[in-house]
Amino acid sequence: QVQLVESGGGLVQAGGSLRLSCAASGGTLRSAAMGWFRQAPGKEREFIARISASGAITDYADSVKGRFTISRDNAKNTVYLQMNSLKPEDTAVYYCATALVWTMEIRGYAYWGRGTQVTVSS
């Protein structure tokens, strides 16, 4: 069973940057597409970014395009989310997940980490 652990969250001022990591254990990520999602207080979990198994293809939610970059290092069994130009509305718990199919829908992802908190102050 694959286990995912997110890290790198914290408190940052608007305009700042953070780099999130998603480390896998109990399996390999190289055969699976991966996604990043976030959930703000009182809000539904939403898609942020996805990356194909090889890393060749990426997609982003409109809200983060041009600011966030998803990447992966399959040799390290890790997926990353570089977040730049952060805004207060980016405040949320960020989750990574393994995809069953190539989709932006939550229902298409099988295994989830427990999340890491990102707080952006104004």
C-alpha cells in the first residue's frame, strides 16, 4: 500500500513562496500520475495541479496558473509543488494524491496524504 506524506507548508506573507513535497513509501510513484489538491476552511477540496507518470505533461487550475509549478523526481519517489506569488486566498490544507485515471476530479484519485497547512498572510 502506497503512503503519501506532504511537507513544506507553513506561514508566509503574500507574495512569498513555498515548496511543498509529497514523499511516497510502500510503493513507487513512477507508474502513476499525481495530483495536488487543496481545501480551505469551509470550502470543498479543489484541484490544483496534476502531472503525468513520466512528468512530461502537467495541468493547472486557472487560479494558480503562472504561479505554481508541479514537478516530480521518480528516482526519489517524490512530487513537488512550487508555489510563488502566494495570495491570502491560497491559504488551505494542501494534499497530494495518486491518480487512477488522468483526471482533475477527486473521484479519480485513490491514495491521499494527510495534508500540509499553508497559510498566507496579507
